[in-house]
Amino acid sequence: MGEYLLPLAGGVTIGVAVSLMLVLNGRVAGVSGILGGVLTNLFRKTRGDSAWRVLFLLGLFSGGLILRALNPDLLENDLDRSLPLLIVAGLLVGYGTSVGGGCTSGHGICGISRFSPRSILATLIFMVFGILTATVFRLITGGQ
Amino acid sequence: MAGVAAFFVGLIFALGLGLGGMTQPRRVVGFLDLFGDWDPSLIFVMFGALAIHIVMYRWIVRRKAPILGDRFHIPTKKTIDGPLILGAVLFGIGWGLAGYCPAPAITSLATFSLAPVVFVASLLAGMALSHWRRNAGTTGS
């Protein structure tokens, strides 16, 4: 049971963050949407509402600095994915979340909490395809 | 003030991700690999976040407006369409390949190591590609 307490505490912390974003700023804390909004403003050559978006992203990064200072293992990536694979994965995540209108936070937490049918379906689909991909990748590479 | 709030929300969000294990791609892939040596612990991250926000969402939207803003910006789209499904499929594949979804990848930039930097740069390129296609009028979303 102990091994589930930290994930639960992490989840509760995320739930608090997402709720604070809504009650303070009236915004959905969907990370791909917040990042995509900055890109949209750049393409339109306007500053628009980029300030709070960039500050949110800087907060995510600063939280990473704190985690690294607390315990570097929390940010450890020992999966050994090749650079081409990381590039393909990044392109898929960027393109997919932009076209699909959300990621794990926007659809998976904020949308499901609203009982949005779009978000419930999107989350089911990306979970199923994540599971298929991770499983097939292990079978093909014979490793992790 | 809304900017300061957004910064601290991002910071708390990142601490939750790190505490929960979402910033360790091996654990994410271990969670998604149901048929291997399955590590179910990350489902509790989702349970924890949903338990809080399902309740808080309903309580918060009873307000007329957020504390630092003039109105709530909440998605109202209801239709299930092709882009939603295609996007979720592609995102799921990318997530299963690298073990990063957008928020943990941005948080992991704090390590200044190659994997998250390459992943986030490619993620931005993928988003830019979708914006470009949309502006070119090839997709209807």
C-alpha cells in the first residue's frame, strides 16, 4: 500500500493545482492547450494572453528545479530511447494533442472532472493506444 | 496577479507530477505496459487528481466569476469528431513510445538533459505543424 501513497499524494497535489487555476484565473489547466495558445499568439504575431501562459510554463519548469534539488531520481529518465525515437514521439504528442484538443491534464483530469464526453472518449483512446504502443514496443525490442 | 497565480499553479502542478512518479518515463511505460511487469501505481495519480477536482470543479463554477478574472473559460464543445479521435490515437502512441506527456516533459527540462529537451522541441514542432495545416485549410477543426 505504501507504494501507492506517494502517487495518490502527487495526484491530490495536481488536483489542488488544477482547482486553484480554475478558482483564481478561471482557466482549465490543460498543459498542451496552454502551450498551444502561446504558439497561436506567436503565429498571429500578437502578444495576446501569452503572459499567464508563459508564467504557468515557467512555474512547471521551476517546480522541476525544486524536484531536482530535493531528489534528482524524481526526474530520472533511464529508458534509453534513441534520439530519432524521441523526435518521433515528440512530434506525435505535439501534433496529436493539438489536433485532439488536449492531453493527460486537459482531457484526463479537467475534462473527465466535468464529465465531458469528448474528454472521456479521448482519455480512453490515448490510454488504449499508449498501452498498445508500450506493449508492442517491448515485444519488438525484447527489452523494457 | 493572474500571471503570478499561474506561475505558482504551474509550480504546484510540477511538484505533484514529480511526487506522483509521472516525471519518470520508466514508470510511465511500466504503467502502460499492462501485459508485462505491470506497475499500477500511476493510476493512483489520476484517482487522486480526479477525486479532488470532480468535487472542486462543481463547487468553483457556482461562483459568478473566478477570483482574478472576469469569467470562466471552460470548453463547451460537445461533438465527437474525427480530429478528437485521430489526435488521441497519435498522442497515445507518442506517450507510449517515450513515456512523456506534455507537462512532465516540460518539468523535466529542469534536468537540462538531452531526452526532455529533444522531446519538447519535437513536441513544439508537432504543434506548429498542426497550426500550419489548420491555417492552410486542410483540416476543418
